[in-house]
Amino acid sequence: MDTQLTQDQALELAIKTLTAAGASEENATPLANGIIQAEIDGIKSHGFHYLPIYCLHLSCKKVRGDASPKLNHKSNVALSVDADNGFAHRAISLGFEELIPSAKENGIASLAVSNSYNCGVLGYHTKKLAEENLIGIGFTNAPASIAPLGGIKPVIGTNPFSVAIKSEGSVKILIDQSASVIAKSEIAVRAKSGEPIPIGWAFGPDGKDTTDPSIALKGTMAPSGGYKGFGVGLFVEIMAACLTGSNLGIEASSFADDTGGPPGTGQFFIGISPEKFSNNFDEKILNLINSIEAQENARIPGAKRIMNAEKNSNSSITIKEELYNKILSLQS
């Protein structure tokens, strides 16, 4: 039987489990908030499903539970945070405390996060910037899982980018897409359930299509749009790894197991104040949105996630019995 929890109970469960695994409350709480929001948004692959992996990485020291991220001002508009090989969520939150006012004052500001880790749902972070009336742009790299066109050896990760924009008082556009056809975490979910994956999601180690998620996890992810998807992923790699001084995907340890040391991946964020550049930004955005929504069956990127967030804002959170029992066992 599935377990139903209020959002406060779910947050307490996540924090208690992470602290039991070795995270300080300062490091556990920002991540726990991200887990709960993923559940609310309907992105369960990044919600409680991932909590046992976070705990595994705490116990094997792939991520530091006692990390103390450090903020540095490179200039008034160029900020950096050394995540100290801890959870990305705390490091990003620390950086946003300075990024947001800097972008509002100067029109644009950027944040480089190094020695970091899996940041969960990237759009969760860019949405925070948009809620502050900024255009929120984010990039994050991941361990290599996508091979270049014509190759079979992975060079870059699924490497998502995200753009969040507010209009008429709420976030209306939330682009959050990876360079792969599907997020790798979705294949991990299928591997656990034994459900096959569609052709075109991933390749086996031999470079051929596969419907077996376990084989796919040993192979490579299919880039979205072929060479164009690889190009987008390469761009994100440059922004999130090269620009921040973080590990490349080919240097980073896996987000999914306990082998290797800290992955040391990176994130890069840009906050832009539209009013510093345009006198009619809101009008143009609204016109753009209306031109999409006026078409039958057309949908703005992120609309389903935004709708879920509104619909589930006060709803309980459901956790499958097997997963709930596993989470409870991690607290002992």
C-alpha cells in the first residue's frame, strides 16, 4: 500500500534521512526542499526515488555531508561558489543570495559553481531567478553518457540547460531540457521496475539500439535531434565545466553508483533584468505566449510542470511502499 504524507511530513522525512546518512542540516535542508518540489511538479525520478542514491553517496564520501561552500566575488557581476564537493543545492542557494541583487542592480550577473554535484531538476533553480523578476538561465554538466555522432564512446553527459521567464505575476515559460532524448534518471527508473524503454532512447555498449534499460545504462544515451543535440550538450559542457573549472563529463564519477570520488561537476547561472534592456519585454513575452496558446493542442515548454505545481501546491505526496520502507531503513 502506498504511503501518503503531507508536504511538511515529506520534508521532515527527507531531512531526517539525509542527516542520518551524514549530512548536516544546513546541507540537507536545501536538497530536501528540491526533492519535495520535484514530487509536487510530477518529476518523481528526481524526487524520493533519488533519495537512497544521495544517502549512498554520503556514506561512500562521494558527496560531503559537512561541506562548507565558499562564495567569491570576481567582480560586481561575476560570482563564484566553491561547493566543497557537497550538495549543489546549498551552494547554488548561497550564490543566488548575491546573484539576484547584483542582476537587479546591474542588469545582468552570473554565477559559476565548481566542485559541485548533481543539482537535481535544473529548472527548480532557474525558476527561483524568474520568481525574482529575472530571466533565469542555467547550465549543468553530468558524467559522460552521450557519444559524438559516429562514435560509441561517451564524451559529454545529458547536460541540461534551462530558461525561466515570468509574465503577468507568475512563471509562464520554463524550458528545461537535456541534450539527450530522455533524462538518464528515467532509464534508471525503468531498469528498477523492469519496464522496457522505447527504441531511440539509448544505445547499448555496441552502439546499437536497445529496449533493455539495464543494457542502456551500460551504453550511451541518444542525443536529442542527433548531431544538434550533441552540439547543445557540448555547449553546456563548455559553460558548466570549462567556464567554472569543474570536471568534464569524461573526468566525473557516476551520479548513480558508489565508485570513484566526488564527481566535481559544475553549474553556471545567468540572471538578466529585462527592464534594464527593454521597455516592452512583458508585452512581447505575453504576445509570444498568446500566439502559442491560441493554437489548439499547442503547449508552452514547462506548462505541464507549472500546472502540476499549481494543482499540487497543497496536495499530499505519495511514496510507493517499497521505496518508503527503504527510506525508513536508511534512518537506522
